[in-house]
Amino acid sequence: MPIYQEYLETLLDKVKQNIGEIAPAIEKAYLNAPRHLFIDAFLDQNPDGEMTEIKVTNDNLEEYLPKLYNDGALCFERNEEGRCISSISQPTLVLMMLQKLDLQEGQKILEIGTASGWNAAMMAQLVGESGAVYSIEILSDLATRTKTKIEQQGIQNIHLFDGDGAIQAYQTSFDRIMFTVGSYDIPQNIYSSLNEEGLLLMVLKNRGPFDSLILFKKTQNYLESIENSICGFVPLQGAYAMKELDGRKLEDWGIWQRLKDKEVIRQDFWWGSNYDKPRINYLKISGICSFLAITEPHFQLFKTEKGAMFFGLLEEEKDSMVIWKDNQLIGYGNEQAFHQIKAAFESYLRLGMPSASCFKVKAYPKGEVIQAQENEWLIQRKDMQFLWSIS
Ligand SMILES: C[S@@+](CC[C@H](N)C(=O)[O-])C[C@H]1O[C@@H](n2cnc3c(N)ncnc32)[C@H](O)[C@@H]1O
């Protein structure tokens, strides 16, 4: 028995505990694509707490098997702020995503974000020799390394591209498209490459703290969500990266510099507890933040140096802002934003405190004229408009 076999099977059991039964074809694909074959290096903390690159070789494989078969993501690359921008995803999440996509023999699949190629290798088995997987990776070095690994394993039906998946001109259309990276928009090339009745598994980012994993079906002139759950992925890079929508420090906003000395109203406002530890803060505000990110165009999430989060509404044109921080709700400039956020809290309670995953979403190309009705919210992006609704 190979030295990794027990790890491979134990991890599968763990995934099943998390998501329930797995389709036999997916289980087979998982067992035929041992995860360690797709990881030649990863970043890990050394005993001094510093991030170092671990190269995995035949000689040290045994030592690292517990990490390679842990049910967690492993980071490959970080940006200058220390944020992970490329990883092999958490096995539970990867297999859950494969279940949702309902892949069939003979289908053509597109994956945005190849990274290790592990997911692509499993999809290649699921669509069989009569099908094909196209996968694109924006980090050139990683794309080249992965290409070598896929060739060495003799996998024939994967076509790997090195480039930006959001602007690539695809020469074919697909039955399924899968994002393994979080994007605020569905780029036009992706939308038009999906066949009618095709499925798009999208990691849709919003201004809130989590991403939404949404399974869309393409029908006539729009995409309609079939399922929606919460997830967290590395952010899309390249032409469709929208860093301006990510949480920033409050001090970086011009409106804060203008209004910070003009406090007009303040009240104690408890959001569930009085702990101020970053992690607890993060969890206690995630529901309301996801809601405000969809329903309030002026919503903003702020991050502190220590990783805590707080939020508010910044109404530039009305010279008004409100922030919720340290269990206080504080209005600046004038009271407009303060009353606006309180009205939003009331709708949140009235609607049963929904998280982002309680919403349905339709995504329309930009040209369509769409009007939001009651309990519907329209969010415009570069190529698509997202109509969120709750009923
Ligand atoms: C979470 S990883 C994907 C995990 C991968 N599916 C696997 O099986 O290992 C996301 C990848 O998307 C890549 N990426 C980010 N923006 C991209 C873009 N615009 N086009 C293609 N790939 C992109 C990142 O470099 C990163 O390697």
C-alpha cells in the first residue's frame, strides 16, 4: 500500500462527515487523483512565526503528508500585503463544489483559477475522454509548473491556459463554468461562453465579509441562482480585480477626513455582545454586513490594523456618514446616514435577519433594463447587473 493511501482515505471520510454522501464517480475521481501529486511547494509558518516556502520532494513527502491531507487550504503565493492570492482549496469545499456542478461524461468545462490543477484533474475524470476541461491560471510560473505535472501524469483531456480568465477569448462554449476565485462581476466573455441551460458555479464577492457560492443556470437572457451558500476564496486578479470594493481602513477615506470632527449624534449600540476580540467581532457582524452590502449602496466595511472589522454608511453627496464601532453608533456631518442605517437594521429584523445565502440572485447583461421591486435590490457592476431578492 502506498504511504499516502491511509491519509487519502481518512481525508475522504472527513469530507463525508462534513457534506454527507458523495456521488460514486466523484469519490472515484478523488481516489485516482491523490492530492499530494499536485503540490510541489506551499507556504507554511516556521517555528518563529515567519512564512516560508516548503518544497515537497520524494525524500520529505512522508513528513508532510499530514499537512497535504489536512482538510484545509494550503497557500502557494501571497501579495505584498501578506494576503494569500493562490492556494489549493479546502478538500471539503472542492468536493462539495464538484457535487453541485453535476458533471456528466462528454461535457466541456471551463475552470477559472487552475492553481495546483487538482480540481481540474478530478473534473477531467468526471467528463471522461469524450469531454474536456479547459482551465486558466493568471500566475505564469504556477501555470507552467502545473502544466508539467498534468503532462507527467499523462492526463490528455485538460487544456491549460496561462492568462487572465476574465478577458481570455475562448474559442469554444461550455456546458459548465466554475470559478475557484472570488469575483465581484461575471465578465462578459464568461457569460457568453456558457451554453444555454448551462451551469455556472460562481464565487460572487460582495462588500460584505464573506463570498457567496452561487450555482446559476443560464436561461434565455439571464442567469438565475439555483443554490446559494457562504464561502471564502482568494480574490480575482487582473483586469476584473476590483480592489476598491474590498474593506479598507476608515482613515483612507476622504469623507472621514472631512467629517471626523463633526460628530452630530451617538448612541450605545450593542451588536450581540460586548466582546472586542477580532474573531468574535468578525462573526457577530457578518450577518448584518452581508445584508447591508446587498441592500445599502453606501455600505462600507472597514478593517483595523489588528484585523477587527467595523462598518458604516458613507453618503458622500449628502455629507453624512455613520459608523458602528466599539458598540457605539456614531453619526457625522448630519443625521441622514445615522437614520438610514437604523431603518436598515429594522428591515433586517423584519425580514428575519437573513444572511447573504438567504437571497436569490438573477444576473443580467448590462444592456437589459431592470427595475428592482419591493424586497429586491439591484447592484451594478462593469458587465453584469445583479438583482438580489428575498421572499
Ligand atoms: C483558490 S486558487 C484555485 C484552486 C485550484 N482550483 C486548485 O484545484 O488548486 C485560485 C487561483 O485563481 C487564480 N486567479 C486569480 N485571478 C485569476 C484570473 N483573472 N484568471 C485566471 N486565474 C486567476 C489565482 O492565481 C489562484 O491560483
